[in-house]
Amino acid sequence: MSQDWDAGRLDSDLDGVAFDTLAVRAGQHRTPEGEHGEPMFFTSSYVFRTAADAAARFAGEVPGNVYSRYTNPTVRAFEERIAALEGAEQAVATATGMAAILAVVMSLCSAGDHVLVSRSVFGSTISLFEKYFKRFGIEVDYVPLAELSGWDAAIKANTKLLFVESPSNPLAELVDIAALSKIAHAKGAMLVVDNCFCTPALQQPLKLGADVVVHSATKFIDGQGRCMGGVVAGRSEQMKEIVGFLRTAGPTLSPFNAWIFLKGLETLSLRMKAHCANAQQLAEWLEQQDGIEKVHYAGLKSHPQHELAQRQQKGFGAVVSFEVKGGKEGAWRFIDATRLISITANLGDSKTTITHPSTTSHGRLAPQEREAAGIRDSLIRIAVGLEDVADLQADLARGLAAL
Ligand SMILES: *Cc1c(COP(=O)(O)O)cnc(C)c1O
């Protein structure tokens, strides 16, 4: 740059840089103080230079902050960094992952619209559709995730959105996102992907053709189990509606949480590589053990969609599930025998967690619904963290010995 030194270069030039560089630097706009780290802006409102300045900012005629429900510089830095990582024109942060999903549907759907949801989505997502959106006249149907012909057949004239999680929880099924987005677009519908399990470090759905991505930042984006948050990313056209809803309705992200997530993103790639390496090693080891009947992990050659996972994702993720001998009693004995791993349903933490889906996250389903979803009583899910893998394996061996 030929700029003279006094004019100063406070922000980095990020033209053409790689993902890992964006994860560390995108979205940062330094103040004249020249701070190296991202500052936290703890303020609910902003002052104006003059009455005319206030009027112009309120009218949106000049850029600038008005009120932190609308914009906050720390939150904006997080939004810009996520947009860069997802390859989105724009991103907007939300108070939780559920608020991100709420915002998408409230903004893009109206009474009389039809939404297709993959059968195996997060439990609260199903409750949101079933208990609330249906009450406001949105029609909802559920489709098995992997089967493309099922999606095609289920789309109706009033289908507005297809909503999927890939890979699914806890059985690690996938859908071909590029193929599904073509099916959606051919019939005038949009594809929304909950990218919480992969994060943009492993999968970038917008680049595969999806229209909108949502995240629970509570999981791997934070990565250390500290804060709740969410984010929506997509094209400006859709984001305009979503931003408008969030500013009015108010489930926006706090600047403190945004700052934590900015720090989380700086190590996202490294963490995801380590999560995947640990998960792969444990999945391969579990598959060889006598007490284990089946292991569900897309990184295994035995996984029916292993090739799709290799094509669509840069890694296979942290979540491994497996069926043990001895049904529910066996599964509970296995879980109770562990001494290191945390018994909790959360995931996306540096600490490894273990859970029994059929009596916790999927406990509200009727037995036939669980059966249809493939959630057996013998199924255990681990969300593999960043501990030494030998210690994790030793802990799982305690579980095996208790079967
Ligand atoms: C946790 C989770 C959510 C909800 O996120 P919150 O931050 O808990 O509101 C949505 N989708 C998936 C896949 C999740 O794991």
C-alpha cells in the first residue's frame, strides 16, 4: 500500500485470504485507539453529534449505530466474521440457536405456507414447528433426511422452505445438500440448513446451493460451553427480512457473548480438526469391540453415506453414536461406569459428553416414533471433546467392562 504511515493502516487487508485467516481476522474494524484485540461495546444506545445527525441516522440516510437492539459494533464484528466464513453476503446474530430458527421462519413464511422439515432435527426445532408455527397457520410435514425422491414428492405448490440438519443427530445421516437445493429451487422453495454440527470449518452449505444457514453458536462456535447464541447467514435479499424481524422482535445477541464467539472462531479450524481426529479414532476402536453392535459415524467405511460425507464435508465431526449389547440396562450401565466423560446432553464443548438419547433428548417421542427414527434403547451418543484420546478410550473401556 502506498498510503503514508501517518494515515495508518488499522485494519488488515483480507482480499483473497484463506478460511483460517478469515476466522482470525474478518470483521474487525479497529478504532483510532489501535487496539489489537476486538473491543467489547457495552452500551445500549449511541450519542449523535447534532440533532440533524440523529435524524439522518434514524432515517437510515447515514450509516451508524442508533440502539444496540439494532446494531452493536462487537456483535457486528461477529456477524461479519461468520458471513466471511460461510461465504454469505450477510449474517445476523441472535440470542440463541432457537432464536435464529424462529427469525428465519417468522421472516420468510406467512400463514398458509408449507414447510418441509427433516425428521431427525433438534428436539426444540420440532416443538417450535409443532406447537407454535402450526398455530399461526404454517403447514409442516416431515421427510426422512437422506432420500432425495421423498423430498421431491413432498413439495407442494405452497412449499416455501425445506429445513434440514446434515449430518443428523444422533445417527449421523446426511443429505446431499447440492442435490436437495436443486430440487427446492426447481419448485420455487428455499433450502435452510442448520449447520451446527459441522460449522463452516467442515461444511459451507451456501456454497453448495443452500439459501440460508442457521447456527447454534452455543455449540462449536463457542466451543467451550460458556455462552448461548445463534446466527443466520445468507443472501442480502433474504437477510433484509430476517434482520428486520430481529430488530423489531428483539432476540438479539449480547455484545459479551459476541466477543466470546469471536474468540471461539479464532480457534475453530484447529478445534474441529482435533474433535474429528479424536472422534475418528474412538469410532474405529468402538467398531472393533465385542460389546458394541453398531457404530454410527460418517468417517467409517461402514457408514452408508461415507462417500457423500467425503465429498460434502471437510471432516466427519465430533458426534459418534453406538449401540451396545444389553438394551437400555446395558446402555445405562455403560454410561454410569464412565468416570471422566460428562453425563450431559450438550455438545460442541472441549469436554467430551455422553448421553442416552432414547430417555433424554428423544424421550418425548412415542416408542413407535423413536423406532421409526432409529433411536434404539441400546443407543449411546458421545460428543467427542479435546481431551487426550487415550484417556477417552480408557473411559469408554470402563463402560464396555460394565455391560
Ligand atoms: C443446540 C441446537 C440448536 C438450538 O440452539 P440453542 O443455542 O440451544 O438455542 C439448534 N440446532 C441444533 C442442531 C442444535 O444442536
